[in-house]
Amino acid sequence: MKNISPYPTATWRLLITPPLDGATNMAIDEAMLTELGRGSGQPTLRFYQWQPACLSLGYAQSWTEVNEAACQRLGYTWTRRATGGKAILHTDELTYSLIIPRHDPRIVGGILSSYQVLSYGLLSGLQKLGVSVEQADKREPHPREERQGAVCFDTPARYEILWQGKKLIGSAQLRRTQGEGVVLQHGTLPLHGNLKRILEVLHFSDEQRAWQESFLLQKATTLEQVLADIVPFAKVAAALTVGFAEQLNLEFVEMALTESEQALAEQLRIEHYANDSWNKRL
């Protein structure tokens, strides 16, 4: 694997939060992004989990794809991400977020070039767990892939993380021009469990559901399936932290949210991510 360093050494915050509901998780990431854009925040690598399980839609995805009755029956919540992509059922996983000033040399250029750079940290971290992975290339899609559905993990984007051709980590990015510019990148690593559970909480015809189920199992995997073992969240987070540190020449210091970030996150949760005005806007 190519070593992206050297970059100038930088110190970033490491934030590992306890399992939280989906609206709160999304609000925290946006609060950190906003404060960094205002000049009062700091670059951050965050790892987190979701409790209860939560279905998240991509920024531009229609909420009518959500089976709200099924979510309620299963005890899931749902929200809309600020980043793009398609639906993800967040359960039994590790989610990461990166909050970075746009002028940082690690992400200069376009979205794809920054995906490539940041993915080296993910690759390195997974290799420390004994996983041999690669970046998705820019191959032309197979004809069947043109039938992409509402599920994020059915098709890898360029530079996402693959194991034996199956998507292991999916990522999405948001860029804002406020202040000097800021970048948020989300990513999801399924640790274990049945990936087909997401199909229970999205609307499909019988034919679409059968096709999607077959296609999803061909195109996506979990860390448990790769290693034939369940790796604890904390161990995976530690490995990925080292991977980012080594590949991007970073030093991480564990720090909590600031009071202003916490206050803004609480406001964003109520007014935005737990509110139909945001979640059902499309």
C-alpha cells in the first residue's frame, strides 16, 4: 500500500462517544463541523455507535422509501444525513466521522482525491486487524449494477473499501464554504450481523426485494464474515486510529465536545435531525 505521508505533523481531537440515537449522532457531527467553520472548533476523528438501531437516508433520498411502520415495529428510528448516498441501517457497526478544515493539505483538491487520501488510513487500520482490503477502482459498472436500489451497501463508489470485491466500508462527504471551508466525511463499517435487515424497513415490490436481497449479499460484507470472528468496537476503533495517525502523520488527543458544540448539537437534534421538516423534506 502506498504511504501518503509525509504531511506536516498535526494534532487532531479523537472523540469516542457512547452509543446514541441517530438524530443525536448526526447533530453532533454537524455541530463540530459548524464550530470548526466558525473558527472555534478543531479537526476531529470521531468513532460512534447507534442505540437504538437507526435507518439513515442520504441527503437527497426520498423519505417515501422508508417503511415507517416496520421501523416502529422493530424499534428502529430513522433520520436523514447531511451527506449523500443511499440508505444505511446503523446497527452492529462502527461509524466514523472526520471533521477537517478544507485548507488541510490532506484533503486539498476535489472530493475524489480526498476520498483516496483518507481511505489510506482506513486501509492501514484494517490491515492491522489482519484484513487484506483494497480501494474500489473506477471500473465500469456491471449491467446489473445499473439497477441500483435504495441501499448504500449494494454498490461501491470509487475509493471505498473492498474485501474480495465486496464493499466493507462505505463513505460519503459534505463540503461547506462557510469561513475558510470545512469538510465532513462519514463512513460505516458493519462489524457483524445480517446485512439483509435493512430490506425490512424500506419499501420494495416483491420482485425488487428478491433481487435486492441477492444483489446485496453479492456486493457487501461484514468484518465478522471477513475474519470469522466478532471484533469488539473498541479494538476496531483503536486500529483505525493508528492507521489514520500513521498514514496522515497525525497525533490524536482524546477530548470531549466543547460546551458550545454540545449546546449546538442539542439544538440541531431538536430542530433538524429529529424533525420532519428535515427528514421528510424530499
